[in-house]
Amino acid sequence: NPAATDLSVGLLSFDPAQAVGSTKLPVLVLGGGKDLQVDPELDAKPLHEAGRRGGADVSLVIAPNADHVLKLEDMELDELRSNPVVLAGRYNAEGRTLDPQVGEAIVQWLDGQTR
């Protein structure tokens, strides 16, 4: 599908650190401490740093119990890493909710942007 190919090429060439570093808009970088797909130390923190270097109004929140989709994850990180098959079915499992710390961070950030 040519449209999917164009989208993939665009996503693969996109540099989020460059985009955050050059934006003039406020940015909230959210990361999950139990994210197994991206590491908050290697991904979220560098985005925050790039924004600060570029003079952006950028905030960083790493929610320790949030997963990749920012939902509350009760399993321990070591247990998640040792059970990737279990993890695959959990993201969209019925009844999972947004990590409360993520919701609170979003509300506080938005409140700060309106003052």
C-alpha cells in the first residue's frame, strides 16, 4: 500500500528530539516507568533535555507504574520483562485504566498552561 509506505517513511525519518528542541509551543513529555518498548532514561529524558537546550517550555513526567500506553501496571518490572507473552495481551485488556499519576500530571500541566 503506497499510503502506508509513505507514512512509514515519514515516521522513520522523524526526529522527535529535533522537533521538541525547535518548538515554540509548551510540551509535556510523559514516560512510563514500566514501559518495555521505550526506556524513559534513553528516550523521554533526552526529549526533555533537547527541549530545554532549544529554549522550549518542556516538562517531564515519568510515572513509575505506567506502561507503554500509560496505563497502570501492577506487575513488577522484572516480572514483566520475564513474561513478554503475558504482556502482549495486557495493553488493551478490558478494565485497565490510565495510571492515576499520568492523569494527575496531565491535569496539573494543563492547569499550569492556562495561568
